[in-house]
Amino acid sequence: MIASHTKIPQQCDVIVIGGGPAGATASTILAQSGLHVVLFEREKFPRFHIGESLIPETYWTLQRIGMLPKMKNSHFVKKHSVQFVTSDGKTSAPFYFWDNKPHECSQTWQVVRSEFDQMMLENAREQGVHAFEEVRVRDVFFVDHEGNRNTEGRGRAIGVSVQTGPQEVHEVTAKVVVDASGQSGLLQNRLKLRIWDPTLNKGAIWTYWRGAQRDSGRDEGATLVLQTEGKNGWFWYIPLHNDIISIGVVAPFDYLFKDRGKHEQTYFEEVERCPGVAARIASAERVTGFFATRDYSYRSKQVAGDGWVLVGDAFGFLDPLYSSGVLLALKSGEMAADAIVEGIANNDLSANQLGKWGPGFNVGIDRMRRLVCEYYDGFSFGKFVRTYPELTGTITDLLIGDLFTDRVDAAWKPMESLYPPGKQPIAPWFAGTEAELSPTKANELVLPDGPKP
């Protein structure tokens, strides 16, 4: 076991399950408020994770938790824009974040998540979080109105049991339990809260290249989104440090994985359907094996209950098209932490108090989700800004992650005006299927042997 403290305490104010960006953010803000926070992470950091491209609105949470100086002094590639390439090779003008918002927040980063997540966890420790690695949370305990303890979710969460070795189990009690366990979704699965998105059922295959084409100057760290021929899928192209570029293809799960060959074969078949990627890797060297995931998008029916809260992927996962994953992790961790601090101060640990941030957070995700779904339905950024140049800034606001303001809703009616005849409205996320009714769906990650970023 690797830990910030060698002895696990028997009680604390808040337990956080998971040390990724959501858990690190929530725990840091809670510790900043003077609470005794204990975090349990089942893996040993650094560890591989996908989700490498940050968007500008992460700036404000990173600033609040004291991460900005570390990011500015890091070797992470600076990102100033995003650019889209259509299936026939037409390249949009770059969406430069600074041109839309001339503030230092408009420069963000392309990160190697093993390094970034470790920085986040160490930052949490520096600010008072008692963070333990290689400790698995086995159960969350609840107590019902009659005082009976259970692990089925009846009543209020009061603590967890953790395993630190083959025969070593400890119990820790707390006022609040924060589930930041990622896509494994400890409480979401236990309480049967997961709803699979009715529209966004994608998969991805990716690998890492050294020496692939890299633009210069302001465009050196740009994220590229390149559509494949036939619009069956798209490639991400994310420049990282040490001359490494992350390149992956995303497409409907059935198209990408059913009746296809091995991951390597499928990947290169899709490269052939995307001349922009093929040209960029022509002289490059592949430095890892092939990673694969089926990223079924989902959300939980609720963000909180009495004594417990869900944050990050433990609450929901959204298609990676616009690189919103880390932003949503940071933002949910921040908003949940504020509700917890207020609840403890007022002696109110009810679901209503701990989840008061949920409705507004869902509205923000819905805005990004709609932009994702519109792209898959044929939305063209180039056509939109040519038709409505005055809304270029609004679209850029959405791309930078400015999701929690009604101002960006000005884009939707003009977008609808460009719909082809007969286009159906996008189904809302809650029109999806509950997890227990779709046993064949899962979020799975396949890692290759050998090196990983």
C-alpha cells in the first residue's frame, strides 16, 4: 500500500472513493474548507488513462484548487484551438479560443493523463487530503431510519469498508461519502441508477505515434477532428509532449467491432478512409500497441442521496468528441464539494442539499451532448459559421466548455434552420435504457501489452 499516511483513520468528515480528476478536485476543495478528508484510490499512480485534451473552461477550477502554477510550469503541450476536417478533406478555419475570449484561460493543454492525474492527486495531498493508493473500497454502508446497517442503499450513507491486503479490511465512518470511482460506478451500479444514452453508443481504437506531422506556431497543439469517408466515424489527433501524438478512431460500436478483424487491422482500414490521417502518419513510428474501448454514454438517475454524492464518470460519461471529459470531472467535483461544505455547516446532509447542483449540471451536459449529437447527425461547422458568422463566438463558447450559461442557447434555433427535411429531434438522454435492462452494454477498456503513456 502506498499512502500519504500509513494508518487508515477510523473516522473523518468526508470519504472520497477514487483519485482521478473528479475525486482529486472534490477532496481538495473540501480540505481547503477545513474538513478532514480521506481519499481511497484502488490503483497505484501513475497509471494510464485516456482523455488527454483539456478545454479552456477547466482553467477556473484548476485555478481554484491551486493547479495553475503546476500546469504553467509543466511540459504539457499548449493548446490554442480546435479544427475540423470533413470526410471529403475540407478543413474548417481553426476555432481559436483567444480570438473569442482574450484571457489567459483561452490557452489550455494537451496532457498525458498518467502525469496529469498524479499531479492532481499530489496537489490534493499538499492541501491536506489524506490520500491512500492501492486501497480498494469494498462496500458503502448505510443506516436506515430504524438504525439498521446495510449495504443496499437504504437510508443514509455512513462510511465504507476498505481492503488494504489479502486479509486486511478496515471500516471508516464519515458524514458524507463521495463516489468518484470512475466508470466502474460503485454506487451507481449498487443502487441501479445507470441509464444508457439512447443515441451515443460508440467505440474507439487508438494508438500513439512518434514523429507524426505536427503543425507549428499557434497551431502546434491544436486538436484535430477528422471525419472518415462515408461519415462512419472520426479520428482524434492530439499532439502530446516528447514528439508523441495520440490518434484514435471513434465510430458506432457495431460498425467498429462486429465482423471486423483484429484492432490493428480495423484501425488501418479506417486510416485508409481518412486521407488526412494517412498523410500525417506516413513517416511516423508507432510506439504502442492498440487500445480499444466501447464508450457507451450514460448518466445516473440522480447525483446524490442522503449522505452520498456521485461525481465525474461515477455520475456519467459523455462521448469524447469535444474533449469535455476532464472539464465535467472537475466541474462536478467542484460543485459537489461546495454543496457538501454548505451541508455540513448547516447540518443538512440530505439528498436535496448534497444534490442541489445536479439540475444545473445536467443542463450544462445537455448542451455539450446536443452539440455532439448534431455533429453525428451531419452538422457542419463550416456551413454554420458561413451562414451565421455572428454566431461563431457562440459556437466557440460551446467548444471551450462554457456550458453553464443560457447565453449559448442562441445557437440552437439557427442550427435547426439548417436541418434537412424530415430530420427528427434528438432524443433526450433520459429516454435511454436502464442498465439492468441492457446487460450486454458495458464500458470496457482493452489495454495492449508493452508501453503506455
